[in-house]
Amino acid sequence: MSSENNYIEWVGKRVEELRKSNKITREQLEEDCDLPSNCIRQIERGPRKTLDIGVLCNLAEYFDVDPEYLLGVQDCKRRDVADASKVTGLSYEAVDALKSIGYLQNIDRFHALSALICSPSFVPLLIHIANFCTPIEEEIPGFNISVSEVTNASIQKYVTQSLEEARKQCEKKMGWYKEVLPIIRVLTSKLAVKEKEEGKMYSDERLVKEVISPIGLDTDGKNLFMDFLNYYRNKEGKVEE
């Protein structure tokens, strides 16, 4: 069998798989894709030896897959999913699952996922899940419940606790910002005016030693301080030290 016929055979197999998984009849597919009668039967069963590129692209667009998937060139239905899987190490199913939760209209799912991954709770959570990643359907003696169900409940509880801790940390940080923000705004405003009057800017080392460290600002506070100071410097007109 030639390479070209191999491609046609792959298209037939995968069109049939997609059609059946989506519970679509051949007639319906032909109508939706504006294809001639018996076209899909010939693709799925033969003896078609050639396939118009337009028909291939039409079918790929209809099923939301890449033409390469229909041709058997790649195993993943979409190249963007394959690329995301290659970069992140996530399975095709995991990437598809992330895409499928787009119905959460008021939630930026990727921002939320990024926050979770960067959270101190993420690694312990990952270890906790990895320890129980193999489903165990064996029932616990005396209870009408499987080991996997208990494990899932444990993981859900851990996630809930982790999210609650993250919420508390966020509230604590926001409280800190509300408390320190007015102080930093006044301080940096006066400092920018003083620099202008003296005709020179304070160096970062001097700022840390004389201003930032004495009032006990952490790294976030220091960054906030510098952002405001640069804003007021620009407003007053920068002068070089």
C-alpha cells in the first residue's frame, strides 16, 4: 500500500471515530459539510483513492481537529494542545480539561492556575495527590465505600484547606497594603520634592539604609515604595545625583 493510500485509510478511520463519538450520521455529516451523497461512506469504507484537500479541511474544521490528525500524522487532535502538552508536560487530556472550563465566565482560569502553582501549598498538594494517583476500587470492610472515594474526599479536603489558607494570606496582604499605602505615598511624595530642592536623587543604597529599612518594609513594600517614588520623581522632574 502506498503512503498516499495510508493517509486516505487514516482519514477514513478517524472520520468514522469522530462521527460515531459525536453521534452523527453519515447523511447528517454530508449535509452539514455540504458534501455529495455517499461521500462519507466512500471515505470511511473505500474504494476512494484520492481525497480533495478542501474536503479534508472542511471535515477538520467541522470536528475542530487539525488536518494532520485526520491524516494520521499526529496522535493529538489539535497541534496547540500537543504543543501545550510538550511545553508543560501535561497530558493531552489535562490540556483539554483546562480548555473545557472556559464556561467559568467570571474566572480567569489560567490566572487562578498560575496562582495555585506559585502557592506554597502547591507542592505539598501535588505530593499528596501523587501518593494516591492509582485508583483503588476495593471497598473498605464494613463500609459501602471504596478506597478511591475516601482518597478523593481527602484530596478535596486538602484543596479546600489550601484555598482557605491562601484566602487568609491574601486578606492579610491586602490589609497590610491598606495600612502601609498612605504612609508610602506621603513619604515618597515629600522625598521627591526634597530631591528636587537638593538637585540630586538619592541612590538606592541610601534609600534602603535611611528610609526603607528603618520603617521595616519587606521586599513587596520596597518595590511599592520605589514605584511611588519613581512616579513622584517623574511628576517633579528627575534630577541626577
